[in-house]
Amino acid sequence: MMSFRRLALALLPLLIAAPASAQEVSRPDYSAFSATTFLRFLNARDGEIRRSPHVGLSFGGRTISATLDTGSTGVVVAAALLPNFDQLPVIGDGKLTYTSSGRIMLGQWVTTPLTLVGADGASVTTAPMPVLAITRIACTETARRCEPSDDPRHTAMVGIGFGRERDAQAQSTRDKNPLLQITSTANQRRGYVVTAEGIHIGLTSAAAEGDFRFIKLKKMNKVDDWAGIPACISIGGQMPAACGSMLVDTGVGDMYMTAPPAQAPAVPLPDGTAVSIAVGDETASTPLYDFKVGDVAARMAPDRIFLHTSDERTFVNTGFHFLYGFDYLYDADGGYAAFRRR
């Protein structure tokens, strides 16, 4: 089996020498921006990321541990954890579905400021914003990991993703992203850099230093948000690759793929099957990373792969193992995603 280090060295020439794709662009200039805060994850372990990252979440009372999720948009918290929940301004009924697990979060959107806290005590605070206070958890018919509850007590998720409105998250609009609602000075470029150790909130030249590969994102139709990252998937060496979009999702340890039947040698994929992921589209793409199913030595390989075949959509959710190989940048103001090889 190829080790993670050998895999990284093998891919490095491809990452350096590959021609720019249609979406790859030059680095944006962040020199005019100075507002940034680094929140070290509560469960950071010197570059090891063994589970989804956590940050502290406070509504003015005690600080609770919450999953930092780049695969969803919106702060979702059990109503029982919200101080003075019954007295908060109500926007309306709320619903958010996590398609990976099949959990359906039901409750009310309420308005409240919140504070995110890192392991070292650094923090950022938002203006009053919508928060989904859940009073019930239901499950989809095809749920993979879900226990229904009429009295949830421990749920706390901080969703900071983008382009999720069409994936059973119709209410997950940009105003629900807490990192876009931070009260700060005017010299902040809204966005973040997620690493295995923590998250830089606010883009500056220092936060975005190094060899990032930038991808220009497209605007979504009829929705004020950026569309997902263009990407292509090849399974078992099948060519041409199938192209669609990629989601870097720190909220899960599994990988979820949708690909044409021609790309699927078997479902589930047998151990040893090669999976290659590139950024770009049918006109031009460049390799990002690859692995073999079941290769425990390759740290970027997910815990499991759930493969669905369809001729109508190509999609890959990487899971948090992606952070073993790359730091991940999202520029919410400019509409960019970027990757820096660790």
C-alpha cells in the first residue's frame, strides 16, 4: 500500500506542472485587509484530525462545544441550550436536512447574537442573526445515521458552507452563515481558511499565504450565493472522468459520491478501487488528489464511501479527511475557493 507521504510526493509534480484549468485564476490581492482571527479547534491534535472539528459556541451564557461544518449553512442548536429561548424574536418555522446522515432538524428561526470561541480563548462575535433552535429531530426514509427525538438536548452545529440551498437546505441562505455576520471593522475580507488545527476567520495576506490554488466560483441561479466547487471524478481509472461539483465537508468522516453508472465498477466499491478527484470541468481540469478504497495508510481516504449512481448529477462530498492533505480557503466576498497542499 502507498503511504500518505509517498502519495503526496507522487502527486506533487502533477500539482505543480499541471496547466491551469478554465476555472483556475490568479491569487486575489488581500493586502488591503487586516482583520482576521484564528480559532484553534477544541479537539485539535497537532495536525491530526480524527473527527469533525469543534469550536466553542456561546449565546451569552456558558460555552458549549459545537461541530464546525463546512458542509451546511446555518447555526443549528437545541432550543434547550439557548438561554431565554422563549423570549427571543421569532422569524418563523425552520427546517434543515443533513442529507449525509438523513437527520431533519425542525424548530424555529430566532434572532440572537452569538460568539465562537477557540481553544486558546480567541473569539469572534456576530451581530444579531438567524439561529435555528430545534425542538424536534426527524429522519428521512433513507437515513444512514439518525435517531428521531421530540426533545433534543445536545445538538450544536455551526454551518459555514456555501451553495447548499438546493441540497435539502432551502432556508440555508447567506444570512445564516455566522462568519458573514461578524461585527468588525471595514477592512475585513469575509471568508476563512480551514486547517487541521483551526480556522482563520477573515482573509488577509498572512492568512492566505503559501501556494494556494484558486478556483473562481460561479453565481447560483435565482439564489444569492456561490455555486459549488467544479470538480471531476474518475473511479477505477474510467475515462473520461465525470464532472460536476465537490463539497469539502468537515461535518462528516465518510465520503458521499454520485456518479454515472459507467463510472461505478461495483456498488459498494471494492477495496483497492482507485478514486481520482480533479478540480475543473469538462473543458479543462487538473488533478487534486487520489486514493484507493480501503487504504488505511492513506490518511486522505475516507472512513467509508457511499456511492449512488445517476446519469443526472455528479457530486463528491470529501469528508473531513480532506484536511489531512490540504488547507481549504473560501472567499465569500470575491467568490473563490482555494487549496493549499499541506
